[in-house]
Amino acid sequence: MAQLLSQTSSDTNVQGALDIELRKVFKVFDGEAAVRGVDLDIRQGEFFSILGPSGCGKTTLLRLIAGFETPTAGDLLIRQTSMVGIPPYRRPVNTVFQSYALFSHLTVEDNIAFGLKIQKMSRGEIQARVFEALRLVQLEPLAKRFPSQLSGGQQQRVALARALVNRPTVLLLDEPLGALDLKLRKEMQLELKRLHQQLNITFVMVTHDQEEALTMSDRIAVMNGGKLEQVGTPSQIYDRPQSQFVAEFIGDTNIISGKIEGSHPAMLWVKSDDGEKIQVQPTMSGQRLLTAGRVAINLRPEKIQLLRSDPRQDGMALEGMNCFEGSLVSTLYLGTHVNCVIRLQSGRTLLVRQPSPETVSKIAGPVYVLWSPQDCLALALPE
Amino acid sequence: MPPTSPKLPKLQISWQAWFTGLMFSFMYLPILVLAFYSVNESAVSAQWTGFSLKWYARFFHDGRIQQALLDSLKVALGSVSIAAVFGTLMAVGLSRYRFLGRDLYQNAVYLPLIIPDISIAVATLVFLAAISMPLSMGTIVASHVVFCLSYVSLAVSTRINSLDRHLEEAAQDLGATPFQSFRLVLLPQLFPAIVSGCLLAFVCSMDDFLIASFTAGGGINTLPMEIYSRIRTNLTPDLNALSVLLILASAFAVLLAEFIRYRSEQKRAI
């Protein structure tokens, strides 16, 4: 079923070949730079997400690729061809808009056929391809309806089919699931993943939802203030954030700022501003190892173990582990897990995620937090 | 037995209802009186002598009225068709492009609706004299285009500003050139607004006496001009009948415009 649709892209799909290249792209609106010198390679066939808070320039970046905006400076290539000066209607990309932008005066069928009719394709082929696209998004029974007669999720599928039927090199998705409720969004996430695998074309999705980006993407670019903060796989982004912004934007995290007191190729000793001595595995700062200066330690809440009795007295092997005593301040029940706030003796509070509510339901008295140096990450702070 | 109240609820009319009723009678009572006398058999308006449709029948034999109606229709159709094209383009241009003096232009579009007709009439006449343009039916059409443009542009602007800005982008994304996206996407979306704007403009053009009488060339006589000249000589009941017909036709046009607008909004309510 997907064979027809994916023909164009799978024929030429070479491992590692690039679909989109951005070279020092700038975009300035009325003296304000929305995109500042972005260098980005998007590989053929990957599911690529551009993630960032609102106003970070991610939608502008997508619109630059689609051709609705022209770069103020820099170059943009799709399949090794410069797209500067090429209008949107001559680019091998199609877009799914956040608002779907369906043509309300046309039926579902005619919406999907719009691009093919513009290409002056024969009636028979249009019919075949529209039918195939309808099947792909499971909307065959609704072909004769008007967009206003469809639910939000169905409209989303029409928008997808309308873009995919043209067999674009790259499918651009601008916050495609933003307007759907949570349950439908989860469904559509799976649906998008399925389509991506089935069609084997490059998907570029803009989103502000970090969870969505993490679960769906092959690679993610985190954007802030018009610049790329980090580009990498979801696990690189989550486990090895390269900047404070990325660490805080992706998921919950505890930030402990302090100063490096001693370093060793295998370990860093950091004294936090509140006096705790924390051992952290060393990290690269640019090309070299971080050995001195102020750092911010990032510690994911789920990496911390919560114990009711002092592990040192229990005779646990704590060599090289970080262990502190504290007390439970509050708990927040979240269904699959519990978030606890622990106040250490120094007064610092830590967010700790526990898998089951029973372990923390009624804790009075001291608790102990425990984590290994491998589970936290020191990022250099500017002096 | 359950205590079902045998008493009828006391009929209470709120002051708002009184006020509304008063307003409506103030607006429509004269028209009702007019309609009443239009079916009066008597040639003298003041007394009722019986029901008759003879005043209505008269129009079918009145060549002058028919000629005037024809002139009015020509003027209205001419000016509305010109205004439909330019008013639409104006609204699209104003909402989709940014250019120097755009805000000023946007406000100036609606000026003809605010400026008194007499000012437009005198200004047009003076202007035509200044450029030594002989008065004709063309000059009436030209002066009617001025306010018809405003009606069409107003209706289309309202619609276009409520449209998803991404619609044309979506069309271009799917391979349509800017012209194709205008013709295949924007125009069909705007069509109901264009029609309803045109109907309003049409009614106003048919209705206009002042501007037409200032800018009409010799031999051109629109319906309002004909009615006015007849009233000056003698007030005959056939004018009552004609007025009733005009009111009905106008009301129908306005209702039609409103219906088209309403239906299109229902359909597009996504």
C-alpha cells in the first residue's frame, strides 16, 4: 500500500545521505533575529524533531525549509540543491500545518487531490493515488465529507494525506498534534511513527512537547533564542545534555551548582554552594575534560534512590557513591510514579521520582538519598 | 388532587418589550400605512373606498416607469460588477500585503459610507465639470462605483480577516502558484462575502437619488429620480404601490445577502 507513495524517496535512499542542509542561516524580522546562524543537517529517512519553547524560532526554521520565509543570510539546500529564491510551490516538500489549513469548500477527496490536480495528473492516476492516501490514513469512508463534518483527529489525517499524496522528499509537520487532546495525541503519535516507518521518507516535526520529541524522533534539535543548543538522539539529549538549557528543558531535573575542588581522569569532586561534597563522573567541555571552575550538576529525579535507613549503617558498599540524609517534605502522586521533594540537611531540596507510591506513603523521620557519579552530569557554568 | 393552578399566568409585558415594540412601530408604521394605501381603490389617499390592485397593474402600461426601472438596473448592475472586481482585489490586497500608506488606505476605503451623499454628489459634479466630462449614464455608474466599492470591500475584508492565514500557504505548499492559490482557494472562500457585499451595494445603488440626479446626463432617468419628479407634480396612489414593490425587492435582496453570509459561516465553522 505504501509502495506507490514511497517510491520516489526509497529509490534514492542512501544511508547517511542528507535531505536538508542549513548553512549559517539567519532570519531577521524588523530588526529582530528569529533564527541566528543555524547549521543543521537532516539525514534521509530520519524522523527529525525541532524542539524548543515558544518564540525560540523553531516554526520560523520550518517555514524557511518550506519556503514561506526567505533566509536573511545563509544557504539552505534540499537534496544538494540550493533553495534560496525557490518559491514554496517549486520545493519538493509538503507541510502539515498546525491549524491543518484544510480547504473547507472542498470535500476530503478534493482536498487530497488538490496537489495532484495542480500537477495536471491524469484523472485515473489522481483517483488511484487519492484512494491510496485515504487508505493510508484510514479515512476511506469519509471521502465525500467536508472538513467541517470531521473531528479534529480526522481533519489531522486529511491534512497528512493531502501532504503525503504528493510524495514529498521531506514532510514538514508544524506542531501537528498541538490541537488534539491527550488521548488522541498519543494515538496520532503512534500513527505518525507508523507512517514514517511505512513510507520511509524524511519527517521534520516542530514541537514544544519534549516528551513527544523524545518518544518519536530519531534525532532532535533543541532550539533556544534562535540558536541550536544541541542536536542528537533522544538519549543523548536526555542523558548527556550539553547545556544548562537543554538539561532543564528536557524533563525534570535537579540543578546543583558548585565548584570543582579536585579532579581525576575518572572522577570530579564538586563542593556545592550549600556545602555538600558530590562526586561526578567527568565530562567533556568542548574538546577537553572539565577540570576546574564552577559547574552545575544535573541530576535526574529518577536516578536517585530513596532509602529509609542509613545505608552506611546497613553496611552497604558505598564506595564512590553520593549519599545524603534528608527529610521528606511533600509527595505528588502521578499515577505511574510519585514525585517526592526531599530537603537535605543543608537546606537544599531535591526532586526524587519513585516508581511506586507504597515505598514513600508514610515516611516520618530521616530518609537517605543515594546516587552514583555516573548518574549525574556536571556542566560548566560561565564564570 | 395535585394543586394545579387554574389561574392563567398574568400577562406581563416588560418595559423592554414595550420599548422594542415602540421602536419597531416607529420604523415600520409608515411603511405599513404606505402598503395600506397602495391597495386603496380611491385616487385620493385620505379615504378608503375598497381593495384594489389597479395601482400595481398600472406599471405594466407605464412606459416611463419601465424605462426608469431599466436605467436604474443598468446603473446598478454596471456599478456593482465593477465594484465586485475591484472591491475584492482591494480587500485582498489590503489584508495580504504590506505597503506604504496601507493603514491610511484601509480607513479611506470606508469613507464613502460616512461622507454624506450630498457631498459626494456635489464633489463628483464639480470634478466632472472641472475635467469637462459630459454627463451620461457612465458618470452615474462611475459615481455609484465609489460607494459600491466600499460595501464590497467591507464585506470581503470581514471574511478574509476571519480566514486561516495559512490557507494560501497550504495551496502554494501543494504546488499552486500565487495566482492559482487565489483562484482555487481564496476566491471560493470569499465568494459568499462577495455576493452579499454586491447585493447590499446593488440595493444602495437602486435606492440612490441624490448622487444620480447630480451626475445624470440628459435623457437618463433612474427610478428614484422618476418617483421624485412625480411627487413634485402630484402624489398619486401608484407611487405608493411602486414604493411597496421597491421595499419588497430591497428587503428580499438584503435577506438573500444575509442568508448567503449565514449559510457560508455555518459551513465553514470548523
